[in-house]
Amino acid sequence: MALAGDRLADLYSVEWPVFGVFGVVFWWHVIHDDPDSTGSRGLERARRLSQEGDGTHTEEMPASVRRREDEDEELRAYNDYLADLARSDDPKSWKKP
């Protein structure tokens, strides 16, 4: 009877090892994450480094952070639009366009 198989049992026999691998990968990333180089702290640190230097010091600047002078006109206009939206005092809601 057990050798005949059951589709649900076959699914569970694959599902739980996948969950185990996911748990190990998640644990690895949590343990080896550097909070000073990721997220808002990393972005703030990169901004601080770029403002302190004269533009020639980029040894600790992450490659993913762009400088304002590297943007083309269309990207600069879009970033200005987003900055204006962020500065506005209107409450954000999906009901208001």
C-alpha cells in the first residue's frame, strides 16, 4: 500500500526539505547581514561619504549608489518629481490620485 504512493505524501516529501533549505538560507543571510551597509543606514552612510569628500574619494561608496551628476535629464526630472512628492504634506492614500 505504501509503495502505491499518494500524491499528497509525495508533495510533503518534497515540501519539507525545501522549507528546511529556505530556513538555512534565511538564517545565513540574517547572521551575515551588515546593517551599516544595507538599507537606509547604508544609503545614509553613502550620502555622508559622498558629501564629506571632494568627489575623488569613493573607496567605500557602494557601486549601487548613483551620484546626481551622473543622471541624464529625464532621470533627473523624474527624481525631482519624486522628491517633490516626498516633501508634500498631503497624506498618502490609494484613494487620492
